[in-house]
Amino acid sequence: MTLTKKSIEERIDRLHAAGIVDFHFDLLIDLYQKRDRHGVLVSHFLREFEAGGIGVLGVAIYVEDRYLPEMGLRVALDQVARLHAEVEQTNRFAVCKTFPEIEQARAASKIALVITMEGVEPLGEDLNLLRAFYELGLRSVGLTHARRNAAGSGGIFKPSGSPRDGLTNFGRDVVRECERLGILIDLAHINPKGFEDIIELTSKPLIVSHTNVRKFYDIERNISDEQIKIVGRRGGVIGVNAILVSPDPETSTLDHYVDHIEHVISLIGIDGVGIGFDFCEYLFEQLPQKVRTELAAKLTTPHFIPDLTNHSHARNLTRKLIERGFSDEQIGKILRDNWLRIFKEIL
């Protein structure tokens, strides 16, 4: 190892020492699928988290189509139950509901887990259930995934064609109640009209937990330049996703991932961008080939970045940011500080 390479690795060590924030990870699906086992959080994930210097994770409640509608609430509650049961078995994690709890967890060298929701299908049309999930630790809500639900419609994985209607009355009620309770409102996946409705209904900073920019991958599921500017004007944060970087596998690279980060910065500044890796290759690989084919037809074929497929690869991103000339202060904001600012303000 040359001195230059050694100094870069030491710099990465310093930058990761305070912990990285990744605000979208589909952890709870896997915990639910492995609910007959114990210690999954440690045996399957801890090593990768530690290798990548992960400090805070947004862990999403997501209910697959096969469980809807009848079992949506049950599966969501089981996911939360499994998370709490897994955390009880180790001193390396803490489920956090407030910013001071996140700070306390990090001071104790624990990985802070913040429960999020990707699609409000578990609520049905009962707003009281939002309060129930809040008491269980839910602190960020994205109203939809790609499908339609009682709150609104998701953006499709094509340049146009998403439903043109916005939020339903129930969706509007969910947004108002989230803002009242202090739940982060996540604009990820919402269709363009739903995005507009949420902006009109709210006053606090909004987030996009995981997305990519339409400039490089023009689908409605991603975020347009005008939408980026709106989130920036509201003091929000956009988490950049490691999956929808490009429609082409040959350009789905770490360099192009950083292009997305730089594009967001060019529009709203360094304070508006964070990480929302959405690492899910491990879930995709567990699916039967028939299901993978069906998902590709319904959504799109994911192109995973070879050197950014799990949390142990986070150092590769930091190394690339260093190569691109970002300062330590700028890298700290991207990896951690911008999300922590939002948590401090809202949670």
C-alpha cells in the first residue's frame, strides 16, 4: 500500500468514525421471512454494518403484494415485533424514537434503528392505526410504493403514465397527522400529483428517503429537477438510491451514483443530499426466477452497482467522494450530518 492509499484509508476511517446514516433499508422484510430463527440481525447483518461504519438505519415496514389486503396489518405488526425481538438479543442495536435517543445510542456505540413505512397499506383506511404504529416507533412515512393504495398512487417505472390524480381524502389526513405527530413525511415513490398535494398540505421540511434523479434515469418513480428544488427550498434532504442509477447495466456504476449526488448538490446545495442506499440485492436473490421475471415486467429490472451492493461497500463510496475532490466537511454532510439535522428538527 502506498502512502497515498494509506492516507486515504485513514481519512475514510475518520469520516466513518461517527457513523453513516442510510435512511432506507428493507431489513424488516427479511426479519419477517426468517421469523422462525433467532439472532438474524447479528448473524446476517452486523458484520456488513460494522465494515461500512453504519451508525443509523431507516428500516422500512413494507408489505408484499401477496399479503394484501387481508394480511397487511398483521404482517406489518409482525415485522415490527421481529425487529424488537431481535434488538433485545444484542447490545449492538437500539430502536430509536427521538433524536436524543439516536444520540444516546451512538454514544454507546450502538447502531440506531429508526422505523419507517414504505406504503401505508397496513393502515387500511383507519387513521387511528397511524397513532398505534407511532407508539411502536414509526417515525417516517412514505405514502405509497409503486402501487395504488387508500392514500394515493405511486410513480411508475416509466417516463410517463402514472395516475394523474393526487392524494385521497385519507391520504391528506395521513399527511396532516404525520406532521402533527412529528413523523417525517417521505416523498419517495409518490406520483407527481401526489407530490404536489403533499407540498401544499405541509410546512415542515420533507424528505425523499431513497431516489435517483430523472436527468440520468427518466422514470416517474425518480425525482425531477423541479421537485429537487422544491425539497431544497423546504430545507429537506434527498437520499440517493444505489439501484436506479441508470437504465443500462454498463453505466450502473459507482461513478454514476456520485453523478446523482453531484446533480442534487448543483441544484440545492450540499445541505440537501444524503444516503438512501436501498440495498436489496440480497432479497432479490432469494426470490424464485419466476417472481423475478414478474417483478421486472411489473416494475423494472434492477441494475446493481458491483462495488455498492451492501453496507460493507460504503467505504467505496467515501473513497470515490474523496477522489472527486469533496472536503471532509462536505463528505460528513452527505454521509451523516444532513440527515441528523432533519432528525433533530422533526423527531
